[in-house]
Amino acid sequence: MKKIGMIFTQDCRNIVTNWVAAVVILGLVFLPSLYAWFNIEASWDPYGQTGGLMVAVVNQDKGTTLRGTPINIGNEIQSSLKENKNIGWIFVDEQQAMQGVMHGDYYASILIPVDFSEKIGTVLTHNPQKAEIIYTVNEKINAIAPKITAKGASGIVEEVSRNFVKTANGTIFSIFNEIGIGLESQRPTIERVRDLVFKLESTIPEIERITTVALDDTKKANEIIHTAQANLPIVTQLAVDGQHFTERLGQFLDQSSEALTEIAPNVKQNLVLLQQTAIAAEQLTAMLQDVKIDSAILTSALDRTARHLTIAIDATGRLLSLFDRLNQLTGGNNLAFVIDKLERINGNLQQQLSVVSTLQDVVNRGERPADEVIDHLHQLSKDASAVIGDLLDRFDDEVLPRIQDGVERAKASAHNAYDVLTDSLHKIPDVQQLLQDAAKGLTIGNQELLAIQKNLPAIKANITSLADLIRTLEKEGTLDQLINLLKNNVQKESEFFSEPVLLKENKLFPIPNYGSAMSPFFTTLSLWVGALLLVSLLTVEVHDRAGYHSYQIYFGRYLTFLTLAVLQSLMVTLGDIWILGTYVVDKLWFVLFGMLISAVFMLMVYTLVSVFGNVGKAMAIVLLVLQLAGSGGTFPIQVTPPFFQAIHPLLPFTYAISMMREAVGGMLWDIVGKDLLVMGVYVAVTLIIGLALKRHINRVTEPLMQKAKESKLIH
């Protein structure tokens, strides 16, 4: 620390004792202030000085006559512009205007054509045309001037449009006022007519609907009658055929009843055979459990049981088919429980056959069947025997009576159908006569309905037109409200509709002039320029390096640069406030932030030159160029190209300008805290580079620097 202080003390002594050095140092301290002050003053209030922007105005409008009244809107525009001092309006002819714009005497020109008023007057014709104002601008003279003059030109159009709307609305509301007075005098009659018209209007849709429905119904009824007449012979033949069918069906059912009586014993016998097969399978399990039985006997028994099961499965299938047909014939699903049991028996027998086949394979291999398989066969045969036994027990008392009862009901239904069809055949002539009479009546009714429907559109159009006219008058309320609306103040109504919405501006952190708003950017920029001036004219090295370490030279000489940078900052910020009179809310913080920013900028630029020599100066200049465009100091960063938007968060200017803006407009400490944190990161990174790389890079670049100095062009 002592040697660092010695370097700084020696630098101060050298400045004080050498008047040339002192003058140069004072110049370096003062120069950044001039840079900032001149730029801030030059941009103090550019948009308040637009009266010096010369814009040529050419008025060629010949005027027109509107409803007997002569008008010349071009002259009105010209008179209005003569009172407008926001832009320097110059009134010349077309040739002089174009010559002046081309040679830069005028920034732009505005031409009001010959037919300007005439086209505006076409608003009262069937073919309205929009009037045009021709705006010509020379964009090569200046980048900003065309934007300002374009705003002036659009302002003229807006003023003309606003005055036109105001005048047109005044005429319209005058007419409305006359209508309102007339309506008020005829109010009782209008209300009576209105009620009648609305009532008729509300009834017409129902009349149309009823007429349309009646026509559709008569058309459908006519089609039905014609279809019935055409199909009546077919119906007659179907009745005859049905009569014959029901007669034969009755005979068939009589024969079926007799046949059922004959086959019932056979059905029961088949059930007994099925039960015996199940019992035989159950007995087989006893043989299988006998370990001493001869395999030949066992094989024979298994084969015999397999044959019996196959026959039983076939018999069960035939019984299922028989009872399905009987169930359909008798109706009512009375035999469903029998079919269900037969299906269970059939499934059980198939399982038994599968188990027996498995046992045959085991015995043929000379193996003893597993107890589980034998037990399974025993249980299956026992279950089958129980289900078959239940069917046999219920066959005579329940199954057979249900079959016979179903056949009797089917016979009764067939006889009833025969009687109904016979009676229908006797009444078909009466039906034919009724259809003929109905067809004649529908034809007459359809002709009358068509005549009514033909006249309805004309009636509806007249009533609807009258109702719409009344409804238009009452669209926004009752008749009283409409009259009151039409009789309102004409002048106030026209003024309101010419400008119905006013913009209420609410400024947060207001800054009174453009120069003050730009002071954060130009102040920050001048501090970086000041740092560049210092490293350009003052050396970052100690001429007598003996006895000093690299870091001691780095910090010792930096203290000198830091002192000068802080003085530059004080000169700039205090001059902004007290000499230029820039608007600053927090003056103390503005000065303190300037000192902090100057110290950080000086550290960064000093470190680049201390570590990289002349290359570091070039790097500092490159950083300056990037930050001019990428810091968002002039235009919002969002309107810059993507490259500058990408580097924006990485640039020191971004956070330095942000801090200065907070001091100028009003402090938000969360923003200031973030900016201070990022500036601290820049300091840390810069110190790491300065302390870790200085000695090594200096050792490598020293021969190169010596060689460059030999050219006597580079110091």
C-alpha cells in the first residue's frame, strides 16, 4: 500500500510543479464537459423550434358551390396555416415550390389541387369522391425533418376532416331539429298508427306460418290420399292373402299340437339317456381311482365313455334346436329356462369329453391319472346329472304344459287375425269412397291457400316498410326520447361529433425539455470520452519501474487517473445542473452517480490500456462505438437491429444511463440497485483482468511495443 501511495503522491507532485502538465491536466478535466454541454444545449428543445422548417404551400383550389353556397376550402386552409407558427409555411406557386424542395430551400411542399373543394362537395351526390392534398418531401436533406413536416401535413388533413365533419354534422342536426318539431306536433296520430302497424307486423309472421303449414299439410295429405288410393288394391290383396295365411296357420297349429303330443315321450327319453351318460361318467371316476385295475379294462371304459359323451352332445344339440323353434312358435319366451339348462348341459358334456380325452392320453402313456383331473371329471358328471334330473322332474308338470299352452295361444291369435282380416275386406269399399271425397276437398282448399299466399308478400312489404320507418325514429328510445334527441342543441352536437374523444395525457416522471431528457446519455458518453482522452495523453506506466510490483504500478497510477476522472465527472454534472440548467430531480444523486460511473469507466479503459497497450485504446474506442448504438440512449433499444438488442444487456452504458435517468426523472431504488449491482460486476471483472493478466501480457507485448516505437510513428 505504501508504494501505491508513493506513485500517486509523486504524480500529484509532478502535476503541481510542472505548469505545462498542469495546463494539460486542466484541459483534460474540462474537455468532457464541453462535449456534454454542447450536445445537450444543441438538443435542448428541437421540437419547439420547428418554426424554422420551411414548407412550401401551393393553393390551386378553384372552389365550388354547395347547395347554392360558394365555398373554397383551399383558401380556408391557407388562412389557417398563416396563423400556424409551428412550421415555417411559405406560400408560393407550384413551380417555385418544386424547385425549392429539390434544391433544399424547402424541406417539403403541400399542393392543394384545383378540384379540392369540388371533390369534397361530392359528399351530397350518389358518387362521393375523396379529396387529396399532395405532399412532397425531400428526404435527403435531413433524417428527422421529413417526420416533422409529415406530421404538419397530416395535421392539415386532420383539421380539414374535423371541420368538414363539424359542418356536415351541423347541417344534419339542423334537419333533425326540424324533424323533431314536426314529430312533436303529430305525436298522438303517430302513436296510434304506430301501435296498429306494429300489431299488424307482429301478426303477419304467424299468418305466413299458418298459411305455409296449411299448404304443406294439404300437400302431404293429398300425397297420402293418392298413395292410399294407389295402394288400396294392394291392401285388399294383402288382406285376402292374410286371411288365407291365418286359416292355414290355424290348421298347421292344430297339427303341431297333435305332433307335440307324440314327440314328448321321445324328448323325455333323450333326457333320460343324457342322465345315464352323466351317471356312467361319474362311475368311471371310481374305476380311475382304483390303482389295481387293469389298464386294458380302464382303456376300454374310457373309450366307451368318450363315445357315449359324443352321442350325448349330439343329442343335446338336437334338443336345443327343437326347443328354440318351440320357444319361437309359442311366444312369450316361456321355454327360455329349458334352453338355458340344455346349453349348460351341452357345455358340461363337452368339458367331460375334453377331460376323458386327456385321461385317455395319460393311460395310453402308461401313467396314472392325476387326482385333480379325476375329481374334476367326477364333479362335472355330478353337476350334469343334477341339471338333467331337474329337467326330468319338471318335464311333465311344467315344460310340457308350457309348450301346449303356447301352441293354444298361437292358435287363438291366428283365429282372431282371420276374423279381423275378414271384417276389413268388407269395409274396403267404404274406405275407397272416403279417400275420393277427401281428395276433392283438399284440391279446393289448396287453391284458396295459394291465392292467400300469393298476396301476402305485397301486404307484408307495405306493413314492414312502414314499421321500419317508425322503428328508425324510435331506435334509440321512445318517441319522446327521439323528439328530445332531435331537438337538442345543434352547435354542441356538431362540435361533439367532430371530436368525440379527447386524449388525456398522464405523464409519469415528467421532464420539461428534450435537452434534460438527453442529459443522461450525453453525460455518460462524455465520461467515457474523458477516460479515452486521459489514456491517450497520459501514460499508464511508471517510467522508473525498479522496486515496484506490477499490481503496485496498476493501482498507484490508477489513483491518478481516478482523481482526474472524478474531477471530470464533477465538472460535467455540476455544469449540467448549474450552467445549462438541466432538469434534475435528485441533484445530489446525479452528481454521485456521475462520480461512480466515471470511476468505473476509468477503471475499464485504464485496465484495457494498462494490460493491452495501444491495442487496449482501440478496444476502448470499439466499445464506445458499440455503446453509442446499443445502449438505447437515443432511440428505444427495441427499434434497433437484433445485434444491438442482443448486446444491449452486456454494455456498461446501459446501466450507467439508467442510473442517471433515475436521478433526472425520479428515483426507483429497485432499478438503481440492479444497475449498481451490474456496475459492481464490471468492476470485479476488470480488476481480475488487470491483476491476473497485466504482468504476463506486458512481458509478452513489451518487445512488440519497443519495435513499434522504433517506427517513430507510434508512442
